[in-house]
Amino acid sequence: MPRNMSFSITTQQMYQGAKVVTRRLGWDNLKAGDVICAVEKGMGLKKGEKVKKIGLIEIISVTREPLSRVTYTECVREGFPEMTPDEFISMFCRANKCTSDTLVNRIAFFRRYEAQQTHAPDAAESESERRFMAGVKLGLQNGLA
């Protein structure tokens, strides 16, 4: 059973397929090829509340770098095309109680789909998947993963 990784701040971006990179303070032992279960929220669940699975992701690469290295292209990969790098870094620092000099794990991934789906994807899901995979392919072609 894959480990859960929470995307509570970027749940919408995950469902839309707009997020292909995440930055984390932990996850030091993660490596390319690992499969993780993306979830909406992993901690702070109320009594009776269950973890909501977004889907499986496969790790493409993990690199350690200063948070200050974020560029506009990285904001887009994180699912925040409307943010500047400074705005993204500020948001990350507030959420994680760190500074722009903090070393973070930059984790590139792609969404995996299980062999048996419980429903046929509707047009919006198919379009979202198409855009997501196009972004992944572009990143891989340009060596940006």
C-alpha cells in the first residue's frame, strides 16, 4: 500500500491536473519510481472523517534545492500560474514556517491511473488528463522534470 501525501493546499490543482511538481520539507527518502497516494488531507481529520484519495502519483525525480530557486516556470508546475516566484515563496514559507533559504525537496511526478476505474471519465476529466499529460511530456522533453 503506497504512503499518503497530502495536497490540502493544492487539492484543486491536483484534480485539475495542473500540478506536476511539489516542494516538501520532508520526504527525504523518496526516489524516482516510487508510487505515492495523493490525498486531500492527511492530518487533522475530524472524528469519523476519512482520508479522501485524489489518486496515485509516480515520482519522476527528487532534488534538494533552496526554496529561493523557484522561478515562474516552477510556479506553473506547482499549479500557481497566477503567482510570481516571490508570492509563491511567501505562501510556502507561511504554510511551512520556514524561510526562502530553506532547503526543500523538489518532487516532480505524474498522475497514474488505476487499471479499473469506478466510472468512465467525463469530458472535463478527459480534457484535464490531456492537459496534464501534455505538460508532463513537455517537461520531460525539455529535461525539466
